[in-house]
Amino acid sequence: MIYDIIYWPDPFLRIKANDVDLDNETLPLAEIIANMFETMKARGGMGLAATQCGLNMRLLVIDTVQIGGKTKQAFINPVIKETTEKTILTEEGCLSFPGVFADVKRYHGVVVESKTLTGETEEVILNGIDAVCFQHELDHLNGVVFFDYLKPAKRQMVEQKVRKNVKKMERRSKKR
Ligand code: ZN
């Protein structure tokens, strides 16, 4: 199933998501993860947070393999344990901000602790584009979006453009 993407400025993008309850046996977590991968692929993204699908849970998926990265994985209740001092500036886009891109500075490397579907704790080391993508998606789970890092003038520009693009998309989908 492909989820509808939540677009800026929907206030849902500002919520701080709750932990996934891994003891809740009625939660179809494997299915949700599969849907998120499907949604990400259909929309041409390399990362997707549950928040962007209207789900209040600390869950994100990443697939950077298609663009030269090394990670195709779901992260449940992820936490950054360590970061490198080195940073990296990358042009980022976001499925919730259609058609806009901006340079954002992130840690070059992060050590992540995350849960598996069976509730075990695993540690993952991410670098370069994998780390960038992860930090972008983790921000979503905290109600932070990439343009929060931009200077006010640039942010205003991006905001106007994204509002226009979202309206255009809505008009197009109404015609169908
Ligand atoms: Zn995003």
C-alpha cells in the first residue's frame, strides 16, 4: 500500500513522534515498514519517516543503494549515540517539500542504535550520504524539517516555492 505523503505546511510535520511499542502484538509493524518502502520507491525518495505518512511512530526507512550509498534498512526507535566532528554539506530534498532543494550541513558520520522487528538492539555505523539521509529522516521524528536550518531569507523563498508546488500538485490530482 502506498501512503499519502504529508506536505508542508501540515502541522503534523511538527509533532514529536512516540516510540514504537514493540510489545504491542496487534501493531502490523512489518506491514507498515513494507508500505513505507513501497511509498518511498513510488515517490522516488531515498528516505522516508513515518511522520511523513501520517503515522505517529519513531520509525524511518532508508534506501541509498540506488544513489551509491550502502544502506537499505528500516530503523525502529533510532537514537544517535555518537557523531563525527567532521561535517558534510549536501543539497537535500524532501518528499514533503516537493520541488525544492537546499544545502544543509550534517555530521559526516553517526553511530546509531536502533531496534529490530524482534525487539533486539542493534548498532549501525553510517557515513556520508547514508548518515545525511538518516539525520534528515530522524529530524522528521522530532518535528524538525530541513529548511529549519536555512537562513530566514532563503527559508522564505523555499516556503513560497513549496506552497506553490503543493497547490499545483493538488490541482493536478483533482483533475484526475
Ligand atoms: Zn524529509
